[in-house]
Amino acid sequence: MSEAIQREAMEYDVVIVGAGPSGLAAAIRLKQINPELTVAVLEKGAEVGAHILSGAVIDPKGLAELIPDWKAKGAPLETPVTRDEFILLGPQGSLSLPMFLMPPFMNNHGNYIASLGNVCRWLAGQAEELGVEIYPGMAASAPVFEGDTLVGVVAGEFGLGKDGKPGPSYEPGMELRGKYVFIGEGVRGSLAKVLRKKYGLGKDADVEKYGIGIKELWQVPNEVFSPGLATHTTGWPLDDKSGGGSFMYHFGDNLVAIGYVTHLGYKNPWLSPFDEFQRFKHHPEVAKYLVGGKRIAYGARAISEGGLQSIPKLYFPGGVLLGDSAGFVNVPRIKGSHAAIKSGIMAADAAAAAIAEGRSGDELAAYKESFDRSWLRKELHTVRNAKPILSKFGTKIGGALGMFEMWTTYLLGGFSFFGTLKHGKNDADSTGKASDYKPIVYPKPDGVLSFDKLSSVFLSSTNHDESQPAHLHLRDPSIPIDVNLPKYGEPARLYCPAGVYEVLYDEGGQNPKFQINFQNCVHCKTCDIKDPSQNIDWTTPQGGDGPNYPNM
């Protein structure tokens, strides 16, 4: 169908998909190098920052490289970290671990607590002042190829009916073409998946690994607010073999950002990351900071956790992968925005140099060469074994061994006695059979500290036009009931943090039916990652749909 549709085309020097920190950094850098370059940034959210969710303690290293006078220009890094805590939680108590046990790079001194969404909104303003064209509400729905080269993307297609065919108000969108196309969609983006497969970008890399981060924003009274406090925990409520941990950051106007990350390599299919987070908030060490407060926002997103060994080939004919699309996340530090900005800088340098030489559509190998020489690669190299050690040995032994490994690797300039460890199975293949585990009975939410999924989704301001095709595709509609339900208990209803997936029964408790409530989707993409049959494809809905995160 798409080949028969006639679309207008707009030509640019560089087209960037995604107005996150990597895409906006690339756009700014391109204009800094050559103000005459034409640069377009496409953002699927209704506004810049609408789909941005992060903790976030931000290392300003990348930003300072991009915009040295960011403070004078009013970047919204408002609250410096004043106190670090790392706490091991048990069911009844807790143990604070001295920060001197941590390698120096784990210290948050000099970092800032902020809303990454607001940082992106500010970066967008900086980009527009330089002449960058930014198009929010414009989802890039398909790549455009000429031969083997990526030459652009289709954006702004609206009005498809539920059957996938053009409806009465159909708008075909446009082709935005560039001499180079940058893919900065974030974690597990739909275009990046197509490009990884077409060009075999991951064939020499380790398996992809992910976590799901679920976050709430609370406004709390003065008596429990501690501006600049950054607290991280591990341990309870997850068991030793199910990795994860929490963050809690105090910043701004009595705001507390609290969240829980569950590594998606967990085996027990009865586990619900959402419900683990809700019961986590009842621990006395956590609840004391929320007493008398009000939950004002909610969201979830997948987190790239593969590290250095899982980074795919970064370039291909006509384009590159940026930021989370490439997996540039420092997992032990729980930080990726500084890495994303750096990736945008390096890609922009490579593209600007190529265009100045009269080139287009070739492979920007200079991007990878810059990465190999960068502080970013050195940083990721130092922590490369932390995640596989944790996965192999569990939270207690793996945590201690991982800390020793990071210390020795740091002191030995990147050398590790382990070499570079492999991750083993991907997250879908790690899922165990339902019959091998006991179902988990989670406490009912009390509406004070813990809540249900639907009231949480309401706070994410998620909205999808229900007349469009569902953006969650089943490769085989029979698999959820015929395979996943008897074998795994159909874990989609549990790992999804938004109540998108349900198994419904008739009045007699028979004839199960799999239902997809795609209008609830907060675009975390966990289903695309964790489904044990790899039967779910997350694709982008029409532009402007999805969550609209305030201050997240």
C-alpha cells in the first residue's frame, strides 16, 4: 500500500528522528559547526518532552561539552545533589552502605537532580534559536530507502482506520529526506528494529538486555523534604535472583521522584514489576519520605542495560543510531542522558565533516572512530561486567562481586580479570515456565502509598485515537491463549505497567480471550522485549498519541 501512496518530500541535510537529548544535541552541534546546514527533528510526542521519562540525576558532562555556558543560558538543572545514600533493604529493616565503598565514579557530587523532559524542552529552545526545525506530533512511521541506503523517513501519516486502510480523513504524511538520517528514538524504537535487521547491526554484539523503570512524581510536605538527597536501594521486595533496585530524588518545589527498576531477565513469570514497586513504597525507609504527600505523575519506560558488549554497529548506509537507540547507558550509575548528548555530538561532527566534503548517504565510520576514542567508551568499558555479574550471581553475591570488579577495573585503567563477560540469554528467553514457580499474591493498593494500574495510567495523561490501528501487533493471534497462557501464565498481563493486556473469561470461567487495550499504552515497550514467545511488535502510533509527562 505504501508504495502506491503519493507523498510530498522535503529535503534536508540531516533528518533526526527523536527530540530526546541525543537528537537535540546532534541538531545543536550541526548548527554550531555550520549554521547553513538544514536540520529537521521529528518528535512523536505531542510536544518536546512529552515522552521523556528518566530518574533523573544528570551528569552535566555532556551538556557542558555541547553548551559550555549552560548555566548562564538557564538550563533547568535546578537542584545539585547534596547527599548520596545507598541502602540495602530487607523485609523488616535496612542497612546503609558507606559511600566510600563505591568507586569514585558512582558518587553523585557535581550532578544535578532535574526533570529530563524539561531539560529537553530547554534544549529544543536552544536548537530553534539556531534555526533547527522541530516538528512535534510527527511520528516517523517508516524508513525510506533508495537501494541499500536510508534516505529518509515517512512522518505525519494520520487517519488510518482500524483495518490499516486510509479512512475518510486520511493524510498520507510526507517524506523527510536527508543526506544523513539520525535515529534517536530511545529504547527499542520501531525504526531501529527495522534497521538492525536490514543491516545486521547486532550480529557482532552480545544479546540485548533491558530493565523496566516505573516512576512516580510526588509533592511532599516540608517536614519530609530533603532537597538534594539522592537515595538508591537494592534488595527487598525482589528476591535475590530477580535483579533491580530503586531511586528516590528530592528536588525543585518539594518534589520527590521515586521509581523502581526491575531487570527484565527475571525468570518467574508471575512477577509484576508494577506491583513490586507499589509494595516497595510501604517499606518504612521509603514511606517516611512520602507521608502526607500527593502523587502527581506516573510513567514507565524500558531501560537499555546491555552495556558496552551489546552496543550494535552504530552506522549504516545513510544513517546512524544515537543515544538509547544504540544502548549508551551506564547501568551501575543509572545514567544515560550525558552519554546520549555525547553520542549526538560525535554523530554531528561526523556528518558535518562528510557534508563539507560533498558526501551523502555513505557510512559514517568516523562516528564509531570518535566513540572509540571518547570518554564515553572508557566509562562504559570500566563498568562492562557489572550487569552480567549481577545476573549470574544474584543481588547479594553479585552486588559485592560487581563492586569489587568495578573498583579493580577502575584502578587498573580498564583491565578486568574477567575479561569481558557475556550476558547469556536475552530477556524473553530468560522467562521460566509458570508451573515451576508459585504465583505471587500482591497486597491490595491502599490508595495512599500504593495504587492500581488504571489510576496510575490516568496520571500519565495517556491518550490514543481509538479509531486508528492498534500499534501493538501480534505476529500470531493464537499464541497468547494457546501457548503463553498454559506455558507461562500469559505474563503480558503482569509485566505491562499500564493494564494494556488482559485475559478475559466467560461467566463460567471458561473460553479465555486475549484483549489488548492499546489506548492505555505508555510506550514503555516492555511487551516487545519480555514476551516469551516474541510475538508482540511495538510500533509507533500516529503522532501526538501516548503519554504526556509533566516534569518527568
